[in-house]
Amino acid sequence: MKTDGTLIVLTPGFAASEEDSTCLPMQQSLLRTLGEIYPQLKIVILSFQYPYCATKYKWHKATVYSFNGRNKGGFQRLWLRRKIFATLKRLHRTEKIICLLSFWYGECAAVGNLFGKQNGIRHSCWLLGQDARKGNSYPQRHFLPPDNLIALSHFIQTEFERNYGLKPAHVIPPAINPQHMPQTVDEKDIDLVGAGSLIPLKQYDVFIRAVAEIKKEKPGVKALLIGDGPEKEKLQNLIIRSSLLDNIEITGELSHEEVIKAMQRSKVFLHPSSYEGFGVVCLEALYAGAQVVSFVQPMKTVIDGWHVVKTNEEMAQLAKKLLNDDAACYKSRLPFSMNDLAKKLMKILSACNHVFAAQ
């Protein structure tokens, strides 16, 4: 089939194979959807740090180059950039590159910005969360104009403008592709679920204390905490001290499919993170039929089934209220479609290229 152009994606990490479901599942779904909607589009992914091997491989319809950077600094970081630039130059000679897209405003954006300027190729950066916080040195060192910046949410757009005095021109929230999700499970036999990296930012001690509060009225409350990380031992000790061993299970890291299936069995998804650009996991929970409670409101518009609270006490009380409400609605919700996301993204990326403008 005729290829009208090549999209180069620059990312810190990517799936090591089609079976690797845990590495950036939303980005995986997006790139799969782009390949399905635009079969004439060639997608090439340059993955800087992970997988931990330097190789070229096929991933669905895309080609992936992994550089095995392993987040090393000093000379090895400079050598990594040289290898990536060499690959980009080779691709520029052999491919019709329509755009460079970098994930996060970091090293990938720096490379995309410099190579794009040198070769007259449009580069866009998708701000995905932590990169919008204060303290990111890349926006000052590698300036990108507003039209080249895409924010994951209104929250990220506002946060980036507040910290760097520049408002990203575009907002594209994450989405779900139902075709890439496991089949729905009807039974709701888990009361509460949380999922993510067990790090201080995620505040899973709040999750545990919410379960402890709910247990006062519902002794048999059942909760799952899915994930792994440096806080695991601390959280496990808190579970023991709170006498919740019969109520909370920390599962460790699960495959993406296993996480979705656990959500499908759950009534309420608690997301106590203190900072979140747009928790894709919350969208997955909504699609799985759970009610969501979080501290951060990502979009200006209200999302059905997603409840935003301000304090730890409010989170526990609202979760308790939802569990006690026999009329609570646990239907599947799809606030944002991956097909729509892919089309909006291509419209932005092709702003200076007419190839996809009419689609």
C-alpha cells in the first residue's frame, strides 16, 4: 500500500514487544489506532531509554528503534544523542518525514526541536504530566512556541503557563480504544481499587486510610492496590498497623489486561495522587464501569462518573457514600474516544502538511 508520509515518534520508552502491555499503554493504543485509521501513514518510533537493548523491531504496523539509554548521564548520554541523530539523518534520507512528535518536554523534545529546525521539519511536543511542573529546565533551554505544544489536559495547560509563562495552543486529552480493551466482566465483587506506581507522589497511604475509615461501617470491605515501587514496604506496614490484612491486597505489578479486569470487578476507583496531568488509569476505570474519586480535575468540563474532592476526609467519605448507595451507577463510560484523539492529533501534526488535512 502506498505510503504518503512518515511520522517519527520520539519517546523515553516503549513496548519491548506486542506482548509488553505495561509500558505506556495509552501511547501504545494511540499509535495502533493511528496505524488503523491511516493505513498509508508510516510510523517510526525512536525509544531512547527502554527497552534495555539496542535493536530494530516491528511492533504492529510500526517500526521501533530502541537505543538502550538506561537513563545514563555524562559521556554516555552524549553518545546516545549522537546515535539518535545519526538514525534521524538516515531516516531523513530514506523517508518522507511529515512530522516529529515527542512525548514529554524533556530529552526527546530537545532532540526533536533541534533536528526539526536543522531540517525544516515540523516538531510537536505532547506535555504529559510531570514536564509541566516547576523545575523542568528544558523549556528554557529548548524553546518551543505555543503552536508546537500539546497539553494532555486543561490542568496541564494551566500548570505549564503558570510555571513557564507560555500557554500551549492545543489540548488533547487521553482516550480509550474499546477494541484494545478486554471484554467487560459483570460481577462487581471488589469494593475499592487503586492502581499506579507506589511512590510518594501517588499518596497511597490516603487510599489505605480511606479503607480503614470505610471498614468502621463495612467490616468486610475488599480493596486491591495494584502496583509496585519504593513505597511498597511502607504501605504494607501501614496495612498491618491498621489491621487491614483481611481487607487490602497489594498485588504488585500486573499486566495491563489484568489491571483492566480488576477494575471491571470494582465499584470505586480511588486515585489519591497529589499531582496528575490526566490519569489515563481513571479513564480506564470509568470504561470498566467503576466510579472514580480523585483530587485533581484534569478538564474544565465535568466528566460523568468522575468525582473530585479536596481533602483526604472527603475522599474517604465520598467513597463510603458511593459504596452504600444501592442506586450508584456502575455503567461503562467512554468520555474520550481514541479514534477522535488520533484524528485531532493528525490535524495538528499536519498543520503545515496537506497530506492528512482532508481526512
